[in-house]
Amino acid sequence: MTGLLMRPRRKWNLSNASQTQQTLNIKLFSFSTMTPEMNNDNDNDLSEVFFQAKPCLRTHIQALVRQGEKYQTMLRYMCKSGTIGPCSSAIKARILAALHVCNEHKAVVEFLPFCEIPDVNKALHLLDRPRKIRQLEAKIKTIEEKHPHVVKSEEEETTKKVDADGKVVKKRKKRRKIDGLRQAKQQLVSEVSCSGTTACREAHDSAAVEETMKARNVCFWRKIQAWTKAMPQDYLEFVLLGMPLEPWKELADVVHLRPSDFVVPYFLEYVYGKKPEGRNFVTQMKDLLDGLDSTTDETAVLEKYFGVAGEFPTQLALQYALLRRYPILVSKTKVMEDLASRIPLDTVIWWYEEFHGKGHCDDIIKERLGEKPEAVMKHFQKSKVTFGKLIERIMTCRRLGASFAEDLLPLATARLEELKATWADASSSTRMAVFGDASGSMETAIEAATIFASMVSACFDGELSFFDYTVMPSPHLRPSRLEQALEVCTTVKVRGATCNAAALWPYYEQKKVMDTFVMVTDEGENQSVHGKYRFADLFAMYLKDVNPKAKLVIARVGRGDRYFQNTLENHGFDYTVVHLDENRPDHAKFDALLGQLSVVSTGETGGEAREAMEESGGETKSAVEEEPNNVSAPGAADGFVVV
């Protein structure tokens, strides 16, 4: 294979593995927040490039050519805050490919740790498409020169040959082959010539983008090699034990990876279907797991498990995500007690339901949480158990009566303070209102909705309220502490019909200027304010009469409602959507979704309108009055909870 990804013939003096590991493990950014220059209208365009699936590779390249510094600053901001997490694999692939095409070598190396194997393979495909097209064209030309009869005329393109009996004549072998090549080429050409949006069409017509594409560097394989060398051992072992290996085989074939490019020396042998010689952890684990499918003898299961645990204690402790797939193993109390004392503490908390009621697991977890508080705190700071996940875990542990539930509060408090510090600049530069849908249709997702709504309010100092068929004041207008956020999450109950406009009405009625409105809802609107204003109509009135620069962010729970979406589109609103799964919400990604809100809500919003209102004597108090602590909101005596 020649071209973009081929190793050069000359030898490269690569840094050693330890240096590479050190380079890739550094924090991605050397700055604390976004620069003030990013707060302008151009950055709204960049947010669309990062958060929408439509912009093609050339659109990303054009953004780098025109606004390279701002593009990279926003990308770093997203990675630093975790916002890059919810981005799709296709978007990450385009970012990676665009950085390489624009010769941003350092940025590629820094961004790779935030990518998964599908992202990298897609980026390789994007980069290799022009070479594949040229290769197919050469093959087609060779066949046509040797076999002129296979060249299609315009008539042959639309007709099929038939014999005297009216049967379709089968194509000759060469014709079948060249047709397959032509179809493959046409598919690649259609992918390259994307024109889905105005930005895409503009990027495809750009001479600067075309010139950049032709002048790109050819050493992408070196960056991939450094990336694979930096992968931790436990991750590679998990891949070999429980994940599809075909993507890795594809990557190794394209980039020509060697065994020395992985910290697990036998990794490629397993990828290509060979069993390495000698005794190693993966071989022993495969023997253990394969044996679990063929035995129900408890003694044999325990003997096999503790045999591997004794020989490879550290490696086994990092493979709970794999072990939990085997019910015969995790149903054994002795095994679960051993795992509760062995595996990382954040993993135990994440999967606590599976340890609940198993022997002395609760006591073991409580003891581990209290052993070295500073070490535990440090461990959770680097954990994937984010603040959103910790809130959900605390609520779950309390429901299950876990003895250590309150021991998680200091950890959650620390994570909340980190989040608030991260978004301090954003919260000070924009005025935000957060509406949570607490109507009957939200029954299956109310916990996720309240957690996310309270997080947005706490981190961006947003005014929080809920709605069913009317506005429901929150017990805390701005829940800034963990206890307040937990109170909001545990007291909000679903009921009644859905009137999304009810939460917006106080802001319109009082002419309260806000920069951003965030609404967490399943969009099942079926009621109007005062019998005549639906949300889209009222928001249009708000833009006209109060703040024409106000922004709208919909945190869509589930698939949403098409009728509600049509009403927004009919008014021509330029709004942003973030998605929350209705049945299995990923609370760990809630922290990252805050970054999307920050990106779309920063900039020149309603500052001028707010100043004008304040100068003219307009209301500056909260549109939804905050209730004092421990005081019921109006209507609580009527037999339903209002929070």
C-alpha cells in the first residue's frame, strides 16, 4: 500500500516508549479557561461544527484554515471539560483527520487519547479515500484498455441484455469485476463530494481547502504508533478478553503496527487469531471464563477463580466489567466479597446493586471508604464516576439502605466544587433559566431530568423551576450546595399534563431579561398558558418584546415529540439540542453535557438588552421567587408536592 499511511522507507528516530507515555499523559491544556476572543458570533458557527453530525471533513478543514487558533482553543476547552465525550464517533474522526490534514501534529497527538478505535479507523478511512479513488480509477483504466468491450455506452447504462427467450444475459467475468470497481468508486466519490449543508458546499468550493488537502503530511502512522504504545495494559487485556478484534486487525493492517507498538507484547498475536506461547493473564482468564460455560459445580468455579486471582491479583482486579457478564461467577458470595475488597473503589460504587446483599460486601465497602480519606478523594477525582453519577449513586444507595451512603457526600461535594470552578467564567457571563419537565409523561426519566436540571442550575447559577400544567417553584431557586441539589432531586414528583410555556410565562410577564433558557423535557406539550400560548409562540413573543438575542437549549429526553419540534422550526428558532436517554440515561455524561451548554450559551447574548431594561427601571428580581428553606411552596396544602 502506498500513499498517505504508508511507512516511509527511511528510518525514523522515534522517542522511546516511556517518553511517549509521558507526552500523552500530560494534561491537554496549559490554560485555565477559554480566551475572551472566543466570545463572538464566529464561535457559534464552530459549535455547530463540533456538535452537529452534518458538517463534513472539508468543513472542519475550512474552520481550521480560517479560524485555526479558535478551533483548537475550543477543542482544548471541550477536552479539558469533558465535553468531547458525548460527541459522536463520526465527529471525532473528522476532527482527527482535519488536524492531520492541516499539519497540526501536536494537536493530533494531544487529541488521540480522547479517541476510541472506531474513531481512529474512521479517520483513517477519511484520509485514505482520495488514494482509494485513484487506485480504483487505475484498475478500471487497466481493464478498459485490455478489454475495450467492457466500456459502457450511455445506452448500456440503462438497459440490460436479454437473449431470444427474454432472459437476462449474465455478464462476463471482466464486466462483473469492472462494474464492482465502478460502484466502489462511485460510493467513495459520493462520500467525498458531500454537499449536505451550506457550510459543506462552501468548503467544497474553497480553493484554500483544496490546496490544504493536496499538501498534507504523510506521517500519520507515527502518531497512531505513539497512541497505541501509550494504551494501558489493563485496557488491552480487556480488549482481548471481551471486545471485537476486527477493528484492531483493520488498524494494524492499514498502519502496519508491530508487537512492539503495544505494552502487551502478545496483543497482535491474539488479534490475528494466534495463541501465544507461555503462560499469561489473558490465556488463564480465557480458560477460566470458557470453563464457566460448561460447569455448575460451585467448588470448581471457586477453585478456578481464586487460582487466577492468586496468580494475577492486580490484573484481575481491573477486569470487573468483564467478570460481571458471567452470572455463575457473580452469584457466588465469596467471589463478590473478594471483588469488593480487590477492585477499584469507584467500580464497586458504580455497580453497587450487584454487590448489595452479598455477604459482608457493604461492610467491606464502608471500611474501604473510611480507610484513607485523602487517597479515596484523590482516586475519585480521576474517576469516571462524575458528579452526575455520584448524585444518582447516593440516591440509589440511600434507597437500598447502604450503610456507607452518607460517606459518599464528601466525594460528591468535592466534584461539585470542581464543576463550579470549571464553569465559573461561563456562569458569570450569562444569565440562565433552567426549566424541568415534571409532568406525568416524565415518570420513567424524572430522576435523570432533575439531576441534570439541578446540575445546570448549580454550575451556571441558573434559576431553577419545574412545570407540569403550571409552573412549580423549586425548593431552591439556585441550588449551589450538594444538599440542596439532593433535595431537589428527591422531592420533585411527576403529575398532571404538560405545559412547557408555563415556566417561561413569568419571565415574559415580568419582562425579565435572560441570556439562555435550558429546558429538560420529553417535549410532550399538550396544554397552553391562559388557553392560547404554546411554548414556541410564547418564546417568539419573548424574543420580540424582551430579549431578541436569548438562546434556547433543549435537553431532549428520549426521542422527543415531532409536533413540538415542528412548532419551533416553524418559527425559525436557532436552538440547540442535547440528548438524554429516556430508559438508560448515562449520568456519567451529564458533566460533559454542561460543556455543550457552556459553548452555546457564551458570547454576546442579552447583555445590551439587560442593561437597557435595568436603566429603564425594568424588573431585575427573579421571575420565580425563591422559597425559604423548610417552607412549603404555595399549593402544597392542596394535596400535591410543589417543588
